Amino acid sequence: MKARAGQLHTDLRAQNLDNKTMKLLLGQIKSIKDDLAGIGCLVKPDEYVYAINEGLLPDYAVVISAIESNFQTPSITKVEALLLGHEFWTTHHQQKFFPPSVHYSQAPSNSASPRFFSRGKSFQAGSNHCGF
């Protein structure tokens, strides 16, 4: 089980958006998270969001910045909505006058709590619920 958990954590961090839709990427990451939960390894929200962010293309830099500017890790629902909205924007509205960053950067943060995740953070052995 330890080897399976290690492989699933590696798979989680290896997912990327290359030649996929955002919906497919998010589905694959959720499936791996669910597989980990099925063997007793809970994926913390910050690790889940980190896995999503690490798999994104440079086109999503403004969204990543908006997500990481929060003091707390945003909910998965909020992160998914931002990413799907950005994908929709870039796919359907590339000829508009305003860049998508106008929409993402205007949202205020509701929290004064310390920040729990950073793009540069790595999830090292012993930092998860699997004991490896």
C-alpha cells in the first residue's frame, strides 16, 4: 500500500494541461485524489491546489497569481471556477479589449489568516497522511 500511495502522489504531481481541456485535467487530478483517499491517504487542500497549479501552462500565470495571492488556500470549487472561467475566456473571447487579469485581480481576499501554500512549496516525505 505504501508503494501504491507513493506512485499515486507522484501521479498527482505529474498531471498537466498539455493537450487537454481544463475539465479533463481537473477530473484526472480528482480521480487520483479519490484513489488516494480510497487507500487512506487524504490529500490536503493546499496539496490539491498545488498539484493543479503545477500542471498549468504559462497562459494561466494570471490565474495562478490570483490563487496564490490569497492568505488561505482557496476552496477547490473556487480554484476550479477560476480555471474553467479562464479557459472559457481564452477560448471564446481572445479578441476582446480587456485581458482576463482584470477579472481575477479585482477580487478581494476575505481572510487575514497566514498563507498556507506557495507555488514554490514542495510536498516532501512525511508531510502527508500516508506516512511516507
